[in-house]
Amino acid sequence: MIYPVILSGGVGSRLWPISRSLYPKQLLPLVSDLPMMLETALRVRDGARFAAPIIVSNDEHRFIIAQQMRDAGIAPLAHILEPKGRNTAPAAAAAASFVQGHDPKGILLVLPADHHIANVDAFLDAIAKGEQLAESGHLVTFGVLPSGPETGYGYIKRGKAIGGSGAFAVERFVEKPDLATAKSYLAEGGYDWNAGIFMFRADTILDEMRAHCPEIAARAGEAVVKGVRDLDFLRLDAEAFGASPSNSIDYAVMEHAANVAVVPADMGWSDIGSWSALWEIGAKDESGNVVSGDVLTADTKNSYIRAENGLVATVGVENLIIVETGDVMLVASRDRVQEVKAIVDRLAANGRTEHQLHTRVHRPWGYYEGLDSGERHQVKHLMVHPGASLSLQMHHHRAEHWVVVKGRAEVTVGDKVSILEENQSVYIPLGTTHRLANPGTEPLSIIEVQSGAYLGEDDIVRFDDVYGREVKKPAAE
């Protein structure tokens, strides 16, 4: 079997303000109606060829990913949680160690969660070629046929052809070039963009890692062995994984191993690394614009315009990126969108939160979004997934009113448990233990009105939580 390993560790800061650290680009529907991670998982869902996916992510995104997988009917073989980001080599080593415990010669297909592939058939054909090479002991990477002198990607220089496989030995990996160098690569031929997709047997990659980056192999393997199960997740041991050097698969292994092969593929690939990439692959109108959401244009050309919450109207502009998210409006020249990351860095330096949180904040049970706030009050919309519940909790500084807008709510207030139907409400006094649950089969929508001297999210004391979050221990009797 081929074991797809989906790496979901980035924050996509160049796609701010849509992508934010607590809800990054791979979890968002940027190209189609599906989140990019789901698109990645669905490309390798053929049960005859592929095992269920292995997800590698950080702790903060685990419940969002789990819900997206459930919504798509996908049950991962494992969802591995990194206690700390250490780049792609330790993540791949951990996945390989996990697979080796099940299938020592199982083939890993390492996939970034946030890449777009337009031609899935060409992708699968390339995987079939790579599978044969991986079975014979090669470390396989996949090259994308260049469509132009791109300076934002690394390149792979092909060496000699490997039989009639359609693959080539890798002569060398090349860093992101300047424009003149990129043009020379295209003129010379034999260079492919490095797609960052890899394929190898579990035992092969671990042997190569022991030879070329032994500390990564040892610490990642130890982190798996000492890892603990937490609900449906495998938590890697924090001390062992944190001791691993941080490095990419390319630098740690592929550039040093002798048995590396590249499979070229014309598969409509993009890493969606910036807003200009979304403009390039998007469906354009007669004026060259790519629009999404409630957008009106007049005399507007060659622009990407995205409205998430309100109307965006443009007159007499061109070559712009305009993105509206309700709390943020980004306007940038299309040829300078790589500099968006500098805005994200400034937000962090100034202690702001717009680089981290959307107005809609996701939780294991669903999400909440702010509707209004002022002195001593705050109004939120809560959506609770079917069968989900919030923690049993209390607040020191605020009281709450809940109004059921849609669905049925099971409400605990103190010692009383009751069912509320649509248009019914309940009052939770300050300092009272309470819980909200959705016993139904449809999403539950609640309007929550908070009032009190302090309304921060840290004013929560949990007494019981089905998601394993920290709870207050009962006092000894």
C-alpha cells in the first residue's frame, strides 16, 4: 500500500488576511468549495492503491482538521500531533517510524496539505511511476515542468534517464534563482520546479536518515515510541521531538543521498504561495479579473478581488489584490504581494491579533463569531456541531443569556438540565456552573449575550471537558 502523509504545519502568512495562524490556508477553500487539505486527501482516496491518510499537524489545528475529515467521510489512519514545528524532515521521519511499525516496506507519499493540482490524472500517473521506483529503493521527488522563469521555486536538475521509467536520476537540487538564472535554466532545459512531494519506502528513508541526519531519525523515532494516544490523536513525545534538529527533507536527506530520482509531471501544480498565484490560476472575466463573493467592478482590469462579508466595489483600477474579511481590508499591488508577510510581522510586533484570529473562531465543538461589543456587553453567534458539547464551566466576571435560533439545545444551569427549542432562552447568572450541548442531528445556532465587568475568553473555569482540555480539579473533601 501507499501511505499518504499529509503535512499541515504552515500558517500561510503571505495569504493574510484570509490565512491566519489559528486558521491557515490549508484549512480554507481558496481554489474550490473544499478546504485545500481535503482536496489533497481526496486526490489519494482510491482504497485499492492508497491507505487512509496519515495527518501530521500542530496541536492548535487538530480539532478543525478532524471535523473537516469527518465531514468528508475520511477516517485517517493516524493524526500525529507535533509538539513543536521542526520542519519537514522530522515530520516525515515520525510518519515513517509510525508506518514501519505497521508495514516496514510500506511506501510513504509525502504531500504538503496546501498545494493545488489541476490535472489529477497526470498527478496519479506520476505517482504510479514513482511507486515502482520507490519499491526498488529510490528516494523519489516530483518535478513540475516549468511554465516560465519562476524565481519563487527551487529547481531540480535532471541527470540520466532511469531505464524506460520516465524518471531521471537527480543531478542536483538548486536554490530559488534570480530571474536571469531562471531564464538560463529554461533555455538550457532539463530543469523542473521542485514540487516538495516525495515518495519512498519507510525502511529506505529511515536508513538514509540514519546515514545523513542521524539525530533527526533518532529523536523522531523516539518521539513516536514515547508518544501517547489522546482521543483520536497520537501526541509525539515533546522532549524527544523538541530535541530533533529542524530541517527540510531536501536539505537533510535528498541532497545527500545517491539513489534519488525525479519524476517530471505536467499536472497543473501550484503551491498557492501568494495572492498573485490565486489570480494566475483563477477563472478570469473579460477584463482579466478574478472575483469571489459580493463584488462589483467598473473599468477594473487584471485584479484579484475577494469579498468575504460585505460588498467590494472598484472603479478605474488595475493590477490590484483586494481582499475583504469583515475585520480587515487588504489592498496591494499584484506584483508586490510577497510583501504581505511584512504586515503580518508588524501586527505581531504591535501585539495585535488580526494575524492570528478571524472574527469566526473555531473550537472543538463548533465555532463562535463576534457580532457586537461595547462597555460591559458582548454579543456572539455560537454554532455547535451535532452531538457536540461545550465544557462544563463557570465565569467569575460575566453573566450570559442564550437564545436558541436554530436547532435544539440541552442546557445545564447549576443542577438543572433542560431542553430549549427555537426562540426559547435561558439566563446564566455570574458564577453559575453551566454547559451547552447539541443533542440533535442538525447544527445548533445560539445567540449569546454576555454582560459583566470583564468579557475576556480567559475568564473560563472548566470542570469537565470531553476534548481533553485542562479542567479544574475538585477540592479535596
